[in-house]
Amino acid sequence: MTQNATFQTRVLRARETYAESDLVNQMIDFILVEKVAAIVCHPHHRRGFDCLRRRLWG
């Protein structure tokens, strides 16, 4: 299993386990956005989310 597939499996399990909690789902979404930001933006960029937002929405 690749690292990405393992991560996706953990996300799905967390969503199933805490499905009733909107806060947990929001936290998972935030973590996913941060992970994508780290991949898309320069790894040493301190404000990855801001960088991603600028790239997506200008």
C-alpha cells in the first residue's frame, strides 16, 4: 500500500468514526488542505494555506 493510499484509508476511518462530529470533519478537511498546500507550494513556505489560496483564487 502506498503512503497516499494509507493516508486516504486513515482519513476514511476517521470520518467514519467521528461522522457525527462536524468539528472533527472540519479539522480533517483543514488537515487535507494543509497537506495539499505543502505539496503544491514550496515545502519551506511558512504560510502554505495562503499560498494555495492565492494559486487557486488569485
